[in-house]
Amino acid sequence: MDNSKSLARNRLYSLISRHLWNRNWQDYDDFVETFAAKIVESFAVGEFDLDEILKEASGAFLRLNNLRANVFLSDDLKGKILRSWNESTDYSVPALTFGEIFPELAAIDDPEAEKIELGINEQVIQNALRKALRDKGGTPIPKRGKDSAVEVADIEDFVMQIKSRKFVFTGVVKGKGSLDSKKINLEAVAHQILKAYRTRPDYIILCSTTDPVDAFRSDVVDYCASVGNRNLVIFVPPLDLAKFLIWQGIVTPPLKSLKSVKP
């Protein structure tokens, strides 16, 4: 085992042991050591489903402690495990813009996109984003049953190669009709972001039909940093979203013909 994985396993062992100790739970059948080792083994190959890892590692631990899996493996513990892994392995993803994923948008002028009214059903935008990712070679991650966390995101996770590396993407769309205010803020999308992040994608593409409040970007960065991936959210403001929808043929500017931007 290389040094980073060994460090990750040791840190996870200490973290999970403290979690048990603070709650007076017993470590039956070397559960902590097995769970920590299986987390490292799975995370190292890009499998971040902690619920499945727990099923494989739990043995008699849950039964003998009279515990349900979701009581032991709380969202708080999941977050701590992920942050511990990221810190131990120096995990990072590069900063990425929507325009780098879809460079075709550069062919559409701002004045053309500004003419678009974005009173569009969120599902239409989600479907367009799903299609565009597939067209770019994105491979959907199969769902694993009706209770899978994959289903709580707005679109399924996609694996796609960017800058010579493969990353996992998922998407969230926020339309005007689902906002309580005229501008988008973190509170309006926090629930959707948290649900999308349950599958631990490298990037969440957040499309908005509404401009953000002034503090929105810094609030999003603070959240991303708190989960160990500062570049997690790729925010798509209304102007860029309009260009995307023009490119995909979903909307057409009312005046003046466009450059050739076929999807």
C-alpha cells in the first residue's frame, strides 16, 4: 500500500474509532479496521458508495450494537470520512467552467443570448443537459435500484473525460418558478446540491435561469471547501444557460440570425 493510502486508512481508523467511542458502541469482529480498509480499497478505484461499503464490512457489528445502518452512517460521518480521504490523498479536481465542457457556446454572441426569456420548464433544461453530456461522450452511471442515491439528483451521474482525466458529473437546474425571491441564493439550492452530492460527483453543474445575489458565489465556494472540493460546483448563470439552450436548439433568439452552432 502506498503512503497516501496507508495514511488514509490510519486516519479513517482513528475517525471511526472515535465515532464508536463517543457513542459507547462496541467494535465487534474488528469492524473498524475492516470498514476503514474497505473504504480505502473502494475510494481508490472511484467507488464512493459508503452505504454499500458498510454492507460489505459490517458483519455482526450493527446487529450486536442494535443499530440501523443509517444511524451509524449518518450524513455527518459520511462528510467526515470524505474529508479525511481528501486530506490524506491530496485529492483535487481542477477548476472547470461550463464553457470548457461545451466550447461550442463561444460561437454565440452575448447580445443574442440576452434576448432569450428563460421561462422554461426545468425538466426541459435537464433533458437538454443530459443529452449534451451523452453527445460529448459522457457515460451514465447505472442506477442500482429504486432506493439508490443516484435517483435523488436532477440528472443521473455521468463519467466524462476532460483535460485527459475522467470525472463524474451530475446536474442541478433551478428555474424562476421554484424560487421565492427574484435572485438565486444558496438557501434556494442547498437542498438540491446536498442531494446531488450524496453520490459524490467530482462536479455538480448548477444551471440557473435567475441571476445570483451578490454573496452567492462566495457562499457556494465556502460550501464546496467544507466538503473538501473547492471546485465542486460549476455555476451556469442565465446568460451561459441561454447560449447552451440556443446551441441545443431549445430556444431561438427573436431577431437576427445566428452563427452556425449546430449541436
